Amino acid sequence: MARPIYQTESGARVFGILAQFENTLTLTNAAKAVRDAGFRKWDTHSPFPVHEMEHAMGIAGRAVRPLAYAIGLAALTGVVGGFLMQWWINYDYFIVVQGKPTDGAWEPFIPVTFEMGILLTAFAAIIGMLAFNGLPRHHHPLFNSERFLSTSDDAFFISVEAKDVKFDPETTRKLLEDAGATHIELVEE
Amino acid sequence: MSVINPDQIDAQRLAGMRPDASRGDIDPALGDGSLVDDPALRPPLVLNGRDFHDVTEIVCGYTEKAPGWWWFHALGFAATVAGPAQNMIHYLIITGVGVWGLNNQVDWAWDITNFVFWIGIGHAGTLISAILCLLKQEWRTAVNRSAEAMTIFAVVCAGIFPGIHVGRVWFAWMLFPIPNYNWIWPNFRSPLLWDVFAVSTYATVSALFWYMGLIPDLATLRDRAHRRLQRGESQNMKLRLALPIPFPVLTMPFKGDTLRAYIYGFLALGWRFSGTHWFRYEKAYLILAGISTPLVLSVHSIVSFDFATSILPGWHTTIFPPYFVAGAVFGGFAMVLLLLIPLRELLPNMKDLLTLRHLELMAKILLVTGMMVGFAYGMEFFIAWYGANQFEWYAFIGNRANPETAPYWWAYYTMIFCNVVTPQLFWVKKFRQNPIIIWIVALFVTVGMWFERFVIIVTSLHRAFLPGEWHMFYPTWVDILTFVGSIGIFLTLFLLFVRFLPIFPIAELKAVMPGASPHDHEHHDDDHSDDQGDAPAKEGAH
């Protein structure tokens, strides 16, 4: 069955529904309600990370596991690559200093191996975080709502996308209202 | 218990429970209200009952409103001091390292002293942002952004010196393993090369960490500029001369907020404060904190290997790595205090976000790390005696401590006085709660930490094994202007940061404020039934 296409009165496509909440407690409770209603394409918005929101949203573990693997892989690449680089360079261009043993001596390579591991981990952490979040992104329909801009200040929101199979302008609005939303609006695509 | 947690008042007020809760009548014993003695109480991290919106307004206001006149004067002064450093570096490159006071015996002097001095200062930022993050020290949120910025600027200053001291600067690329047609590679078994990797990794990771923290706050600045544009509240950008002489004000053909929305918008990467994003963000931040902790410890350890792996008496010491790390944290916190205490007076409302308790906690860290450094100074003498190596004994007694034989005894005692004696003032509560005294001690510590590196490097080098080679070091005017200029570069960068970027982590600060956790709003009824509910805040002192 094809999903219905929702439009506003002006004829623009509806991106979704945006509900504002008063504080972190009502936001968390509403998030639990939306989660339990079985929505998939929805999100919360808060000026700062809210404690244990990942459980209220039902994304704990699932959302970060691929990121953790990516970072772990980068760390391993940094350590192995860093060590091999030094080992090969020492083999390719052999410098005798102070008569110190060179064949099989791996100990002098540890500091740089460590630093290379750290370097790649750091890059993977920030680039991976952005990539899994779908950022950088030039625009997002939510920014069409002027009210939404205050989420960077002191406002708390839940957005439910119209693409979600469970989305329905009336019932979703009712759900969010019952969860304690103080203001609800439709956001245009 | 008839005391009330100051946090609770704010939480209740934000939950609409105590609209009349006044923070006006604070016991003078509590200072600005943050100096609560009882360890069972959590003193407020943000004073005067500021809410989330106030924090946004205060911090964004620093970049959005015109800065005070002090800022232009300070920037003018700092940039003027920085200017000669560039000339001196240029002069050095076209002439050679002979323009410094180096000689055959003392072939490292102010250059490496300045390098270690600046890289050490950089350590406080990462300590605050990484180690205190892992230790869940929530007070770090008031200082971490500016400390991280300071870290990066200090590393910038540090990076200048090893880069130019190599003599032929155009060969500095050979420090890195870049394939070349001579088929030569750097020596990875040299601590100097470890240092290249440690410092460049440190600079990169610090910058990444700093930028990652900035993303949400840049988004806040972006949204504010965008909203002002939407509402038509923006005005065309005006350029006026920052000097009290008559000069026409140039009105630009575009709005300042357009520029803000574009630049901050570009840098904010489209951050939209999503819960899913925050979750990944927090995990990535935690991982960065986790890896930065061993990183910050490794960097100064590796810097100390530059010295410790040599056989020079005074350098050849196993205590160097921990001793250098403690000294770095010590010097770094001193610089944080040196910058933030005046800033706290100059920027409006900053005292609400950076409280006396923050300063007291940092003073305590100065005391602890100062004691560690003092212990290391003592341990060096013990090992010199216990090790029964006559050269090492002479390096410490004959070259440093004994005024009869040591030409640099005054540098040694300056170091001891500044680093070991002055922080002892912080045993007294009144002193460590007084910003002026903290600032003066921090100034002494900064001077002392420069002298520490000077003592380690120059006094050890100037009299090595053969008396026939002994030689004094005298800095030239190029040495002096380069060092003074590096302070100017540091201050210029810091002043630009204060003007154009959020100097507090807005999002992180909000996350530790009352009302941020869902639990703050949960037990309204319990609070009313408690007899604490109506007790005035001042009872927290008893």
C-alpha cells in the first residue's frame, strides 16, 4: 500500500510534526510514549544531552554499536600501521646510533605506535560520529520552523516524520498532546 | 538535617515550585554562594538562579555584543608584542641560529626552554577536558572551553621553537617520514622523533576535541543570528576605528548577522540538537576523553625523554616523566587562572558562571601539583646522593644549589621560591578563596615554571663533563624578543577566541544545571513534604 502524501493548506508537503515540551521530564516521558507506540522515524531535540534519553528513545546500544566498531578498527589500524611504518623504515634505512641493538628491537617503536593509535582513534571518533549522524548537512526541514530554532537555547521538542509508517496527522498529534506537549505544529518539507 | 541543597532550590524554581525563592541573602561565609563547606552538599555551578536561557544570553552575548574598550586595548597591546616575534623568526631564518646566544657547550637554551614551557602550559586544557571528564568533575564545564582554547594556542607557540631551532628551517619536513628521492628516513629510535609525533598528535587531537565541543555551541550562535535575520532585528555591519580619534564609521553593505549565520552555520555542520545525535556525540566525546587521558600523560613524558635518555648529568633521571607531567599540569593551571581571573572581572555576568569555588578548586590543584613538583626537586637531590655518581652530585649541588660555585644559583632559587614556596599559601582557606592572591600566585608559578625548564636545560648543559668546555649562556636581544613575542602571539589568539567563539561550553554547562536531568522534575511532592522546603539558603553554611 502506498503511503499517503500529506500536504499543508498551502500545498507544501509535510515533513512531519513538531511538538514542544516544557522540561526534560515531560520530554523523556513523551519519548517513551512515542517509542512504545512503535514509531521509527522520529527524534527528540534538546539544547543539551538529556540523561538516559537513549533508553527513553529505545536506541541505546543500537545507535552507537557501528560507531564503536569503526573507532576500534581505526585504533587497530593506527597501532598496526604505525608499528609497521617504523619497522619498515628502520629496515629500509638503517641508522646505527650509539651501538644500540637494531635487529629485532621493537621497544623504541612503542611511543610512536601509541601516538598513531591515538591519532587515528580521535579522527575516527569525530568523523565517525558525524558520519553516522548524517552530518555535515546543509539544511534540514525542521529549520523551517522558527520555533524550532529555540531548541539551541532552552526548548525541548519531539519531531515525528511523515515518512514513518505509523504517522497520521490526527492520531500522532493526539499522542503527543496526551504526552504533555505544550505546542504542536506541522513542519513543511 | 535542616540544611537545604542549593541545587534543589534551583530545581524547584525551574519546575515552577518556588517562584519566590530568592538567592539574594547569601551568608558571607559562602563567598558568592558557591563556597559550601559541607561535602554532602553540592554547591551550585551557576549562580544567581540563572536558567538555560540566561546562560545562552550571557555566553552568546560575549561574541554578539560589541566588546568593551579593554578588549581593543588588550588586543592592540598583544598584537604589538607579537609583531617583533615574527621579525625575529624571519631574522633567524635568513641569518642562522647564531643570532641566539647559543654556543658549543650550551646548544639548547631559550628555544627549548620556551618549547617545554609552552607545551607544558597546554596540558591543563586536556587535563580539564579529558581527565576531569572521566572523573565526572562537573565543575570542569565552566573552564574547559577556555582551557582547551588556551591549550591549542600554547601548542601553537610551542611549535614555533623546535621548528626554527633546527637551523635550516627549509629541511624541517625531514622530521616527518615523507618519501624522498634521497631514500633517507628519520630515525625512529630517537626520542626527538617521538617528540615530533607526540606533539603533532597532541595538537591535532586537542584541536579535534575542542572543535567537537564547539559544534553545538556554534549551532546556538547560528540559530540566534538566523532568527534575528528572520525577525528583521539585524543591522548592517559597522566598522569603526577602535581609537578615540574622529574617523567616519564605515557601514558595510551587508548585515553582521548574515556573516554570523554563514560562518557559524558552516562550522556547526548542520547540528540540530537531535537526541540520537547527542547520544553518539556523548559516546564519541567519552572515547576522545578516554584516549586524551593517556595522550596528555604521554606527551610530556615523551618531551622528558628528550632529556632523560641522554647521559648528561641533571638530565639522565628516571623521575623525569612523572615530574614533567606534574609540572605541566601545574604550569597549565597557573596559566588558566592567570587568564580567567581578569576575564571574570572584565566580562559581564561571568562571575555567575565561573564561581569562587571554581577558582578554589583550581588553586587546590595548584597546591597538589606544586607539592608533587617540590617532591621531585627533592628526590633529584636524594638520587644524586644515593646514586653516588660524582657528576650527578656536582650537577645538582655545584651547578644549581650552592651559590658559591653555581653561576645560575639565582635561577634555581627563583624556581624553588615560585614553584614550591608560593603555592603553600593555598593551605590557608582565605588565600585560596581570594582571586587576587590566586592570580599573584599563578603569576609566580608561571615565572617559576619557565625557570624550571631554564634550570634543567641551561644549568645542566653549561657545565657538562669536561671543565675545559664549560661555558655560560647569555641571551641575545633576539632570544628575548622571540620569547616575549610568543607571549604576544598567545594572548592575541586568546583575545580573538574570547571575541569570536563561545568561551563557555553552553550545552555542557546547561547539562549540569539544575533542571537538566529528568529526575530534577520528578519528586515535587516529596520536596513539599520535607521540612527542608522552607529553610533559607543561608542555612547551608552551618
